[in-house]
Amino acid sequence: MRMYARVPIGAALAGVALAGALLDPATARPPVTAASTMAPASSVAPASSVAPVSTLRPAPVSPAPSAKTCTASREVSIGAGVTARLVFGPSGPEVTFEDGPGHPIPSLGRLDRSHPALPASAGISAEILTPYGPAPRLRTKVEGGAQAPYQVQDFPRPAENCRKAAAR
């Protein structure tokens, strides 16, 4: 292509870039073509000389996660063949107790925010520490007598998008 034919193409691309900058700053850059890469630097106005118009756009909003997807659970052994199922969801922490084969132990019941500790008559010590906090923990003592140390288990954390939705 001859030199005199490239100048009108460069001027046309500069006009398109200017119009694009006024309408939408994100599309201000002209597409790179063979003609635009061969044009002399003096014939095309640089894109940086065009002052972009700032436009405010709202941040994209992700859909609210459902309660089912915002529930995390895990099982931990607390001793003497007893397993605690720790569930942390939108309604807070919950604990149910099961025996070795996975059958619920009805005499121990269930712990949650309204009943965070087992009564002394249960035969074991279990309590949800900080039931209204962001990182609750389960403190248990099943065997070993009064001198035995307590076991402390962290509740599982829900997915990151669930924690952000709960913070709103």
C-alpha cells in the first residue's frame, strides 16, 4: 500500500477512537490492523491525548446463595465410640450425637444456639463455645474423669460467598 493511501485510513481510525472514547472509555482503543501498524506516528493521534470520560458502573451482584449451599457439616469422634456431627449454617451451629454405626443417641439430644450445653445429667460434658460468633467451637469431655482435658473442635466454615452474604 502506498504512503498517501495510509494517511486517510489512519485519520479514519483516529476518528473512530475519538468517538469511542466519548461514548465508552473502555472501547476507546482502535482495533490493531495491518494498516494501523504501518501508519507513520505523525499521522495518527495517540490514544493517550484523548481524555476519557469517566462513567460509574455498579459492581456486578452475584445471586444470593441458598440456605442449603450455605450449610457446612463434618463428623468428629469425641471418644467412647461417640461421634458428634457439627453443622454450621444460616441458623447457627448445631450438634447431634451418634453412636459407632451412625445411629442418633436420643438421650443426648441436640445442641444449638438456644441450648448450647448438655445438662450435667447427660453423663458427658459438651458445650458450644461462642454460639453467636463467626467461628463457634465444640468443647467436649467424654471419658477420663475430672482430671482429663477437654477436647475442642472447630465447626466447619461455610463457603466464602455465604459469609459475605451473611455480613450484609
